[in-house]
Amino acid sequence: MKRIVCTAVVASFLWASVAIAQTRKVYTPVSRPHTWKEKITDFSIMYVVLWAGYAATQPDVVAKIQFKDFYENVFEKGAVLWDGDEYYWNFIGHPYVGSEYYLYFRSRGYAPKWAFVNSAITSTIFEIFVETFSEPFSVNDFVITPVVGSSIGWLRERAGLKLVNSDKKFNRFLGHILYLETNLWFFEDVEVLPVALTNDGATGILVLAKF
């Protein structure tokens, strides 16, 4: 009988701990090696995203795309030093997109230097295998997107992680906006940590989960 009572008390204690305890995700930067399969998968995902983004922002251009335009822009016209696009594309749009390239690869566990390199590769893929269907390869986009973009991405990562790991809900909200990848399931590395209980002084068993 005593054993049953003790078991019931322990079970109740554990149930109350789970029911009352609160947890909060803590986001920490991670750098790890990647297999070729992972790299191919990441670049494949990025290529699909590049086309989706291009179609969403310039649907009229995409609707008129023909393979002969790609051939002319790549093999006949060649690269141009400056594409002459509107300033908001060259100095706002491309740097922002470049920062997203950087943050995507950082969120997937690539070290900062490799996130920059992969950002440059992604930018090159876009310039040669996406945008050349509508206009020639431009050197300014090739440079501005990964260089300025990765710099902005590095700053966004530092500020975003500080905010999402804040004790204040509003700061965490801002952090998730600043570092969008923290909202996605593939972000590495996330720890689920306990939040101290101060309302009624309750105590219990708290579990640390890492994935």
C-alpha cells in the first residue's frame, strides 16, 4: 500500500511539474562540417527559392522568358559592369537578399566564412542561371549581393540572436522578425530551457532538450 501511495505521489509531482513548468527556446550559433549530400540539398533548395522569388517580384519578366534569351545574354552579350537597374534593386533589394543567403546558411550550421562563400555561390547561380534569362550577367550584382549582403547578414545575426534570447517577449518578437530563419524548423542549434517559476514558488523536474 505504501508503495502504491509513494508511486502516486511521485507521479502527481511529475505531472504537476510538467503542467506548471514553462520553457523557452534559446538560439545559439553553431558551426559544423557538412556532407556533400547536405550541400547539394541546400543549393538545390536555394535554386528553387531563387526562381520562386524572381517569379514573385518580377512576374511580367518571368512570363516572357525564353531559352534563346538565356543563350544571347550568356554567350553573345556577355557580362556588363553595371546593369542600370533602379537604385532600390541594386542598393536595397540585392543587399537584403544577400543577407538572407548568409543567414540561411548560418541557420543550417555553416561557419561564417562558409556562409559567405555559399552566399557568393548562390548569388553567382542567380546571376548566371536565373537572371540571364531576362538580362545579361552584371558585375555590380555579383559583388554587392554577397559582400554587402553577408555583412548585413552578420549584423542581423548578432542583433537577432541577442533579441530572440532576451527575457522580454517584445524583444523576442523583434528578433524573430530580424532573423527570420529562427522561425523555421531547420534552424541549428536550438535549446529548450526552463524558465524560472516565481508565481507560487513551485518546483519540479525540468528537462533540457537539444535538437
